[in-house]
Amino acid sequence: MFVLREPPESEGDPPKLLDLVSMAIRSRHYSRRTEDSYRRWIRRFILFNGTRHPNGMGEREVTRFLSYIATKKHVSASTQNQALNAILFLYREVLKKDLGWLDGIVRAKKPRRLPVVLTPAEVRRVLGGMHGVTLLMASLLYGAGLRLLECARLRIKDIDLDRCEITVRDGKGRKDRVTLLPARLRGRLAEHIAGVRLQHGRDLRKGHGAVALPGALYLKYPNASREWAWQWVFPATRFYRDRETGEHRRHHLHESVLQRAVKDAVRMSGISKPATCHTLRHSFATHLLEKGYDIRTIQELLGHSDVSTTMIYTHVLNKGGRGVKSPLDEVWDE
């Protein structure tokens, strides 16, 4: 049995396994969410196997754990694959074991499902039931095709009001891309940003005004965290104390705030579809296709690596690239 607990009691103690995991993740500039997720899954894997050290375990223990969370805990295929990714990271990047059996483990296959899409009229009903900051954010999800966290993590420097462009930094797959800023939102967003600037000025006068910076940028530019360009477009209403620097900072508005607002708006609209924040992004892509925009252009706006991912929206339109017309329609047309 070995110790899983967090930090070492003194500087002379060797780091615990989970601390090594955190060090390896941070050195690769992965997100805090990834760090928390990997630590959680590695902890569960070790506890499931009686706190045995991973050096003494192998394919049998990994397979048993993955089967357990799938059959007993009923996790989804994506969650099961997330657990596998954490275990693979542990062995390959932390323990430095390039074990052949790791490549033989079969990943859970995600079911291929058509996305839920709202009609333009339904989008109007949902957005019509919202107000304030969450209305502006939801409008960006639909109007710019943003993912939930991409919207929440926007910084001032990512918004170009003159060119009506939004730069998405470090999106899914750690890619940057440029998408459009809807002209209808330009004035409203400018007004919102002006209010955020006033708040930032008040924070600075109180000795605060810092935000988290990506990677180790704060080491290279110590004052950048208080600069206007790096501030969140949608800041949280409260401060938090950073556990590393001790600074009082503002985080971006938590995504759950927008999720709840969209959920409430969908319910009040009376729409029967199980619509979420991501439904607005799906609707953005589908409505552009309906208007005849090129699928490669839509692929770039969405940030898809492979056009086959974007092609799913042709199936939502029931075109499938063929534009098939039902024979029943021909019968009734005669």
C-alpha cells in the first residue's frame, strides 16, 4: 500500500504519485480541468485495485476497472475513454512505461447520433426568454457558432469590433480560429465591454484586477494579468484567491450560469426538443447550410479538423449530399 495524499509534508519528502501527475500535466500546459479530471480518474483506478501501486498492475487491472465503470456505474463511452486517457497518461508520461498491452485496449465506441437542431423561429423563442449577460452569451453561441467554454473564456483581445471578428484561442484540439461577430451584436457587445472596463478600473484601484493567464505566461510577463487586453469579456461577479499566487482574481463567468439560463428559457418557450447551449451551435451550422453556404467555410467557422465532422449537418437537413425526394411527394404532386 502506498500514500495517495496530496502535498508532501516537508521539502525533503519525495512527491506523491498524484503530485507527479500534476507536475507532468502542467509542464505540458494542459488545462486545470484536465488536471483535475486525470487526478480523479487515476485515484479511482488505484482505489478500485486496493491502493496497489500502478507499477504492479497491468492490462487485467485496467480492463477490469474500465469494464466496472461502464457496466456498474453506467458511464458513457466518452467518459470511459476519458478514464482510459488518464490511465494512459499515468503510465506513459509519469511512470515512463511504454507497455505493449496499452495499445491493445479497445476504446469504447461512441454512438453516432444526429444533433438536436432548433428552427430559426425556435431560436427566437429561446433567446426571447433570456436577458442580460446570458442573453448576450447565448446569442454568441448561435450567432458565431461558439462552444460553451469558448464563449465563457473570451478575452478582450479576442474581440475585433471594427472587423466584426472573434478569435477563438486554444479551442477544442488546442487550435485557434477566427469566426464572425454578428453585426446585430456589435453595439450591444461594445456597451457590455465598456461596463467591464469600468469594473476593471475599480478592481485595479482596490489592488486587484488580475486574471489567470494561459500556460506559464505570467512568469514571462508578470504584469500582463492586470492588463486590459487579457481581461475576460464575461467576468465573474466575485473574486477568488489563487492557490498558487495568493492573488485576488476574477474568473470568467462560470459556464453553469449560462447552462441554467438556456435550460430555463427552453422550458419557458414550450419547445419539446432537449435543447442545450450546444444546440445553439448545431443550429448555427445547420442554418448556414440551409442558406447555401459552402461546407468548407462552415467547417472553418466551427473549427472542425475534418470536414466529415461537419458533414453530419447535411444529414440533419435530410440531404445526405443527395437531396432525395420521397416518392410519396411525387404521388401527391400528380
